[in-house]
Amino acid sequence: MSENSVAVIIPSYNRPDRLEACLKALIDDPAGGFDVIVVDDGSPEPLGPVCAAFGPRVRCVRQENRGPAAARNRGVAESDARLVVFTDDDCRPAPGWVAAICAAQGGDADRLVGGRVVNLLERNVYATASQTLCDFLYDYFDAESGDMPFFTSNNIACDRQRFEAMGGFDESFPLAAAEDRDFGLRWRATGGTLVFAPDAVVGHAHALSFRSFLRQHSNYGRGARHLHEVMDDRGDYRPRLERLRFYGDLVRYPIGNGGRRKISQSALLLLSQAAMVSGYVRQHRAQRAGRNRSKS
């Protein structure tokens, strides 16, 4: 049993170099006072040796490949900490990140806390556009007011017992897409609150090409369709689309918020929505075909 009351959970699949950089950033944090649990989600080459290099504070648990939602749940199940904190292997937590997000959680079991994510690859236009989309969502829903419906799962913290009581992340989400939206919606539906902690900063170093940018946002569309089906199954019929203003504000967001390549960023955000629609439609067709096969 650990003497620390905080555990950082990191799901990882086949990215040893990124995981190593993430762990280095965590272990170099002078505050300490937390353990790290890496869940190797069935990587072809086990990640245990990467973790072992960082000493006893980092523990690696290996499982068959089941996706990031299942990996996070496994990490929590392996922990006896009071508070669980989540990040991803392509993230670089800033010094003091764990202390800041724990302070914002404040021992309140009903608080799901989300920190601020910043793009570390400013020269990569696709990584920048992807992070700009997240920044827009946090601004549009006014995260600091408490109206944010979800936080991205690479920078969140919550009470472990409450996490387990509500079933953790829904493992029916096979991709890193929409499982965090589902988790935030369920957290609030069960009486919890979402608290934004802007001082809890994580850097995100997710390199994207044009092709992988389109694939990422197509996957987001697939995840959104799966989320809507899950919501239907539990009788949650809230509106599925945002108002038209949302999409206009999204495309204009880079122009009104400074930064480089404003026009290209706006164009990429528009393209991201087209890719999401494409992924949504393909997932819907696949689900319908699956239902038809099961009836025959």
C-alpha cells in the first residue's frame, strides 16, 4: 500500500519515447507526494522497462489492448489513493501541476477538476488547430464559470471512490474520442460539479500531419455518434447539435484571438468539422448495419 494519497494514471500504447518524456516531467516535479501508475495497453513491446528506469514511484501494469477508457479504469483499480489524476503519455505536466490540480479539488468528493492544456508544438499547424479547437470549447462554455460540460481526459482529477461508484470511464468507447465527454456528462448527472483549474497546466506534444489530423477528427465524429447512442440508451435526449452560432464562432475564433496563421487555422477548424461529420455518418451507418445483421 502506498503512503501517498494521490496517484497519477497514464494510459499508454506503443509510444515509449513519449512516455519517457512524460514520466521525466512528472518525476522532476519538486513537489512530489504522488505515485504514478502506467497502464500498458497491450503495446507490442512492453513498456515496463521504460517505467522501471524511474524507480519505485512509477508502477507499470500491463493488459491486453482494450482502449484508453479501459486502461484508465485499470489504473484506478490498481490504486488505493484518495485522489486520482489523469494525463496522457504525449503530455508534459508543468512543475507543480499535481499540487495545483489537487488544491483545486480541495478534498470535495463531488468535484471533477480539469486543468489547462497548452500546445507544445507551435510550429505544427495541425497540432495547433487541434488545440485551438479545445481552447475554443473551454472559452465557449466558459469553463471558469462552472458551465463546462466536460474536461479533456489528459488533465483531470477526481475522488477515487466517487469515480468507482459511478463506473469510471465507459469502456464501450473503443477510441480516444468522446469518452471524456460522456464521463463529464455522467459526473454532473449524478450530482457532481466541474471545476476549472487554470493554474494546473499540462503541455501537449501530439504531432499531427494533414492525414492524421483528418483521421483524428473523423474519430471524434465516430465517438460523438457512439456517445449519442449511449445517451439514447440511458434516456438522455438533450439536443445533439449546438446552435448555428457555435460553428460560426468556432471558425472565427483564431482571427479574434491572435496567434499565427489565423486564416489557415480557421480553414483547418472548418475542415475539422467536415471530418467529424464524415466520421459521424460512417459510424451511424456501421451501427445501423450491425443492428440489421443481428436481426437477420
